[in-house]
Amino acid sequence: KAGVTQTPRYLIKTRGQQVTLSCSPISGHRSVSWYQQTPGQGLQFLFEYFSETQRNKGNFPGRFSGRQFSNSRSEMNVSTLELGDSALYLCASSPEGGSDTQYFGPGTRLTVL
Amino acid sequence: AQKVTQAQTEISVVEKEDVTLDCVYETRDTTYYLFWYKQPPSGELVFLIRRNSFDEQNEISGRYSWNFQKSTSSFNFTITASQVVDSAVYFCALSGVNTGNQFYFGTGTSLTVIP
């Protein structure tokens, strides 16, 4: 099976812009979770989607949003970008979510100038 | 509250040495799961192991072994005869059944294996 794929791999934006990141889960996986990784804060949970519904949400402002499509592919959007949003954004998929093992994609490296 | 502590920020060992990465967790759940992931320089987190709270048997997979002790809330990871390819950041994670099944990650331990 193909692994989790994320596009784009690298992105450079300026403050105030918005960005959309895409994640395709492993075939058959219905849960997709998003994480932000920064040197200062480590790996932080953003949200989880299952069957097109947000099932769990971390402690991030409303500028961070996401959605999941009927084929389980997911997108996350960050509006009004701030310098502090520069990070590696990782997507993970699992069969049913919950405490299932999560399999991670290669990440999208976002740089905000 | 769920919390994972990896007190070792960076470790350096010489190739072929054994190394143990520590992981201590806190949870009020009686049913929970513990994980280890490896993050090489490429950035992708690679799954290594998943254990549930009811299975305290130690596990060995090749040069990797894990020691789970509920009495000390620890889930330590040992690499035997380390190799340069083991150089990476290793994360321990916790997921609790009664706390939304969200994954809580430790801050990671950066392992450098010197040839």
C-alpha cells in the first residue's frame, strides 16, 4: 500500500496570506490527524477528522481549520498567516482513529516571511 | 491530564554501543496505549511499536527492545549495538481511551551515533 502523501512538501508564504495543505491517507484509512511541529513547542495536535467530521480538536486558534472529503483525503487551511506559523505540518492516518497506530506522511514545511 | 516526559534531550554514542531512551508518562486512564516513533532527518515519523496498558511483556524486535513498567509509568526503548542509521529523533507518545484518544507526544530524544 502507498503511504500517507502530503502536498506540497515546501511552501513559502508572507504574513497575512492564507495557505491550504493537502493530505492523502493510506488506502482504507478513515481517520486523518494533523500536527504542527516546531523546535520550541514540539509536536502539537491540531485536529482529527473521521468520516468527514471533525472528531477532536487541539488548542489552536480558529485561523487553523480543516476538512475531510468522502474519499478520506483531508485539507487544512491556515488563514492570516503569522511568523509563528512557520513549522513542519504533519498529517497522520489510521484505520479508525482513536488509539489506532497513526502512520505519518513526510510533512509540509511552511515558512512564513 | 496526559503527559509524556523524555528527559534526555540529546544522546551521543559510539557505533556498536547500546543505548536506552527513557520515556515516563502520566495518565488517569486505565486503558491507554504507548508508542515509539523515529524521525530521521527527512522529517517523516516512522512507527516503531504500540503497546496497550494491559500488556507489560517486554518486546524485542531485532536490535530494538522495549521495557514497559506500569509501576514506574515508564516505557523505555533500548537499541543494542547501535548503528549510524539509528541517528534520528525518537518520540514516545501516549493515547488514552477516556481522553479523546488524542496522541500526546514527548519532546523527543535526539540520538547521534558516531562511527
